[in-house]
Amino acid sequence: MKHYRVVITPHAEDDIRKAHDWLKSENPVYAAKWLAGIRGRIVGLETLPEAHAIAPESVAFNQEIRHLLFGRGTPWRIFFTIEGSTARVLHVRHGSRDYWRRSDSDEE
């Protein structure tokens, strides 16, 4: 089985940090579990990242963007691309938010 290198962009890392900070202020125990869980799901992209669906937002970008879901109820969406043997995580946002738009990418 092919293994992919997983890279988390600074933008996605910032998304995760902000979400974790907010969750920590609401529920520190859950925040720690959430952080471990989302990082585990991201690391899981090492195998079969192409098994995840192409995100509806992909049409607004110049490349194919896939998304990985994390969590119950309304899940978090982890957006990534596959570039050769690298899965590059671009953005993380809660599923209750509007679709990710190209104009959002520099503002979040």
C-alpha cells in the first residue's frame, strides 16, 4: 500500500489552534480529546487519501480539493489536496459554517 506524506499548512495549523483555543475555553477536557482526535484523523491521510470525497468547494479553486470529516453530529471538515505522494491539509472548519470560498482563504 502506498504511503503519503502529510503536510499541514500554516493556515490549517492556525485553524486548528483557534478551534482548540475556543473549545478549551468552553470545555478543557473535551478540547484535549478533540485535538488528539483531529490530529489522528489528519495523520490517517497517510493511507488512501483519495478515498475521501471531492469537496463541493473544489469547483471554485484551481485544483482538486477533497475533504475529510471528523466528529459526530455536524462534523468538522478537513480540506486537503493530493500532490503526488503528499496530502496537503489546507483548511479546517466546522461543518455548520457556510461553504469555503476562495475569497475566504486569506481572511481566516
